[in-house]
Amino acid sequence: MSRPIAAISRITTLALITALAGCSEGTGTGTYTLALVPKAMNNPFFDQARDGCKQAAAELEDVDCLYLGPGEHSEQEQVQIVQDLISRRVDGIAVAPSNAPAMANALKRARSAGIAILTWDSDLLERDRDLRSAYIGTENRNIGVEQARLLQRLKPRGGDLCIQSGGPAAANHNERMQGLRDTLSGRESSAPPGDRLMGEGGWQEVQGCPLYTNDDFPLAVQQMADILTRYPELDAFVATGGFPQFVPQAYRQVVERHHERIASRQTVLIIADTLPMQMEILRDGLSHGQVGQRPYEMGYRSMYLLREIILGREIDDPIYTGLDVCDADNVDVCLAAVGGADGVFGKQGAL
């Protein structure tokens, strides 16, 4: 008789955590086991955070970096992984919550167990932020603000817009959407994800949007293809994450099918994140603007910060890692800087 998938997943997760107890992705000799939990391990954005985590562990003689998350985006599996890390009594957890309310429920046990907790990339809801010591990452609202500014420069008269986001319960993407909508409308909404655009500032969201990818990258490409076909006069497509570009060849094929309208800027494409393949897409004229984060720094500094918490030292909250805004005017500078350990996309210091 076959066991339920959820049970198999839980057993697999527990086995992984147990196996990694003596061989985490750090030096393997550390005093403190510090977990970095992404939303998904098949996301190239989080690969950079993993690299930062491993680098910090190599520098800190008393720290092991344990990088562990769902193989693919799964809110339930991420919560289960955190619960299992708490049961194992790791020394610290830095987590990028896919579902902020669900993760808050799991982290209540961590606080009771005395485990150091950070959030990174995505935070908890404001009502639950006493469950963690600090948030490190992007000031997420500002991603949407900068995307809106790029859009306003390229399309000053406004037009029809489609927004593509992550999961409906992802706090970071909702904050980005609010920043985008508020900046385009010229008025401040009361809460994320902001108020739907219905002509304010000259912008109107088309029917069927926003699109929610749940970090499914092939789905993101298909959604984009369907919207561009459904709305041949669409003025702008804005993604709050790098979703469709994380399948770069498929993304290129979609854009090439609409080459004339993209090249003439009849339809403007503004996408979040600035990973190497995304900068190549921008260089080739297949997007019009990218607003990037610094995931390497998030992973790197999370290890240092968790160690500070364990040692009883005060840390700032929140800790913002900055943004990089790239377009046709500075794409060569952005492309040269991508991935550099000391460049604008690299680590900016330990603390």
C-alpha cells in the first residue's frame, strides 16, 4: 500500500535534516548550525543567497551553513521544513516565508525553544514580527516604486497594464505590488497589495490580472504568452519577480513572437531581479528595465547576524540591502557588475 505524498515528503525532509547534521553546507566543524531556508531550491535567485551563506560559513570558524528548502515552491513543505529544523534544535534559522501567516504559526515554537530567528527576502506580517529578531533584504515596496518610475518614464501617458506576481500570500510580492500601484496612481493605499488600478494616473489593469505564478517559472512564461496574445494593444507587462526570465530560452521565444511591439516600446516589459541571464536579456533588447535585489548579501549577512543574536548582541531591524535599477542606458555597467563579490550586486560587508 502506498503512503500519502505528504507523509513521504515529511519523512524525506526529516531524513535530509538528519543526514545533514554532520555535513551541512559550511565547514562541517562549526559550533553553531544556522539554517538558511529559501522559498524553493530550484530558483536561481536563491542560489546566490546559498553562495553567500556558504562564504560566510567559510569565514566563520564556529558556524555551519545548512541550506535547505522545498525542491519546488511549496508553502506547506517550507513550513514543514522549518518545523523539523525546530525539532532538531538548530541554533538559528533565517527563512524567506512563502506564506507569512502560516510561517508565523510555525515560528512560535522556535521562539519558545530559544532558537535565533531572522527573516530574509520576505518578511512576516507586521502583527507577527515579534517572532523574529530582524528582517534582512530588500525594502520590497521600493521594488514596485522603482518599476513604476521606469514605466512612467517610458509610458508617460499611462495605458493598459498587467501585473504578474508570486503567491497571493507572499508578503514581499504584495508589498511590491502596492509600491507599483501607489506610485502609478499617485495616491497611497491602506495595505498591500494596494488598490487595483482603474484609470488612476492614466493606468488601468486589464481583466485577468494580476497573474499569480506561485514561483512556477514555466507557468509564468505561459501566462505572459497568453496575456500578450490576448491583449495585442497592451501597454505594459510588469513582473514583481524574475519568474518568466528564469526560463530564459522560453522567455526569449515569447518576446521574439512579439518583436515589433516590444522593440518599438508599444508594449513595455519591466521585470524584477538582475541575475546574469536577465542582464543578457536586457542587453538584447528583450526587456526595457530590471529592478534587482542583492540575494548574495542576504545569505551572507544572515549567517553573521544569526551569530550575533546567539551571542546576545543587538542588531538593527530592518536591514535593507539596497536595489539596482538597470535599463538600456546602463545595461553595460549592470552586466559587468552581476555576480561580482565586491560589485553592486555582491556582498556589501558583513554587518
